[in-house]
Amino acid sequence: MLLLRIETVESVAGMLKELNDEGITIVIVTHDPRMAAHAGRVEKLVAGKIAA
């Protein structure tokens, strides 16, 4: 699995947070747990379905 550099994760997450703070809904699909850690809500997929 290829992960982004931490500087890139922080930069992208910061920009997305600014947009979200302005009321814009952001949906991210990632395999990088460092990026997911910035989300206000995380849904996981298992076998193509949202895990409960």
C-alpha cells in the first residue's frame, strides 16, 4: 500500500477542513488511516458493504 507523505496528508486535510468549515460536505475514500483520522465520521466497507 502506498501512503502519502505526512506533510501531504496534513496539507490536504487542512484544505478539506477549511472547505468543510464553510459548510461544504466532503467525502473521502482512502486506505490511509492518517487521512481518515482527520474525518469527523468514518464508515468502513467490508466486502463492498458498509460495516455496522
